[in-house]
Amino acid sequence: MALTLLAACGGGGGGGSAAGGLVSILPSPTPVEVAALDASARLARQASFGPTVALIEHIRTLGVNGWLDEQFAATGSTYADLAVDVRIDACASSDTTCNTLRFSRTPVAMRFYADAISAPDQLRQRVAFALSQMIVASEAGVKSTAGIAAFNQLFLTHAFGNYRDLLLAVTMSGFMGDYFDMADSYKGLPSENYAREFLQLFTMGPDRMAMDGSMSRDAGGGPVPNYTAEDVRNIARALTGWTYDRVDGAPISDGKAIAYARPMIAVPSRYDTGEKRFLGTVVPAGTAQQASVAAVVDAAFNHVSTPPFIARHLITHLVTPNPSPAFIGRVAAVFANNGNGVRGDLKAVVRAILTDTEARNAPLSAPGKLKNRCWR
């Protein structure tokens, strides 16, 4: 088993070299070699689901950026083959096997663990997992294996892409549409659930942040809200008029044919065509549904608090639960501009996190939130 998982479950030692048994396979290792092994073990703990002897040695051979380049190109993990929608009545109520395969998280969880142990794209999986801890949905609300698989696949697909593209894909997800009630939200009585969670959890957070993650304060010393109740209401209006796609071309009135694994489809008669104002953005009356969704995504994606909010979350899950303001600021700056004028470049953000001085010198005992758990 991976060395980090063993250590996280109480099977590892305390101090000393985290490269552990690797040192013993080197004849008379020099202090420089021991340091290189420790540095490789540190990166493996941060960027994989647990270092093995082979992985540590491979990182030592390639160097940090060489291994990151290899990982950015690596593939192997997938949920796509599990993301096949079926009708809700596809299984008899007494058919436990069918219901487990089609309407539970079990197949997806089994794939997660299998890929975490053996698939070569370890960094993609770690970043996807970190993103899934921020952009959340749950089987507790939607019991569809295909939907859960498709939702998890979004994080793998976009792990090294642009964060805006991920936000748009998540917003249009049928699985997410059910979980936070954007699906079948209609003019006159729009659901505000997704709008609120989109702002609070997926993008900017509730309160204004400086680029280093510190709280902005008003004249009285209180936090500065990032959005108002009116912003939430108008965003909810902008997101009306969507419903689930259906299996095998069934009509949208067929509640047993919901396709949770596919993007939602437009129902123009349910869309609020009036003017909307939110986060300093004006969506004119008569704007098309797709353009309204894009306006919501862009307004949140481009908000001043989004870079530090995302930076802090990813640092916390990959490197340390207590990043310094300077560390957050450096990573947030890369989210805002990858050096080529592109905002939201997750590949550049991940590289910035893992090559930062604080990451490379982080204590070997603090490799981010994941390793604080014992997976049994």
C-alpha cells in the first residue's frame, strides 16, 4: 500500500526521513541523496494518493517540473463508462444487484479507489478530488450511478483546464441541477438554492478577500459582503428555464426517464426574459437563456475574491491546511493571470502551488487535508 496511507492510519513512524526504506536501497547515501529522496517523497505526498518507492525514485529522476509535465499529460482514470443513464424503473425493486449498479454510489466509489491505487494520472485525480470538495453534490440527494459518475468525470476532465469551463459545465449538469434545484426552476418562482451555493461555495465566498486571502473590512471593522440577497434573486432568475434531458428521447413530462449524466436542456417557456442585475452585471431583457447563464458564470468567475478563494482551497487540499497569506497571494495572482493574460488556468495554478517555496519546504507531516484521513 502507499506509504502515506500507511502513515496516515498510524502505520508510519514519527521523525526522520519520510523516504523511509528508500534510503536503505542506496549504497552509502550522501546527505544530498537523502535530501533529494525526502524532497521527492514530499511532492509524492502532495500530488498523489500516496508515495511508493517507485514513485519517489521516479520523481527524483525527473525533478519536480519534469514530473509535473509528465502528470499534466497523463491519463488513465475515468468514470465515463459508468455515466450511462437508464430509466428510474429499469430495475425491479427486488433486484438488489441491478439497483446497486444503477442507483447507488458503489460503482463510482469502487472506481475511485481502484484508480487512486493504480491509475498513472495521480495528480489529475488529486486535483479532481480537491475540486470535488469545494463544488459539492451528493448521492444523498440524487440516487443515480450515471449522474454521480458524470459529475465526478467533470472534475477529471477540467482538472488542468480553465476554471470558467468547469463552472459552466457544473452549472449545466443534470446531477447538480437536481441537487441544488436549478432543474425545473421557472419564472415567477425561481429557486435560489443553486445561485446561493454557486456564490458562497464555488467561486467567491460570502465575504470580500484581498488577494492574500485576508478579510477586507469596512469602516466599522466588519466584513464586506461579496453579494446581496438581491444579487442572489436576480441570478436565480437568470438561471430559470432548464430541465433534465431524457433517456431515449422521452418527453420532458416523463419523470422516470431523467438523464442525470447529461447537461440540462432549455425550456424557453419557463425562462424569465426580464432584465436582471447582479454583481455589477446587467443582463438586458430578452437575453437568450444560454447568454444569461454565461453572464452569471462570468460575473462570479471575474470577481475580485474568486482568485484567493480558489487558491486557498487548493493549497489547503494539496499542501497545507494553514497556508501563509504570501503563499495564497502568489497562487491567486497566477489564477488571475497565468502570465499570458489568461484567467483561471488550473494547470498554471497547480504548478504554482506545487513549485512554490512553501510547498517544497513544507513539513513532511503536513501534506494537505487528504492525508489527515484514514481510508478504510
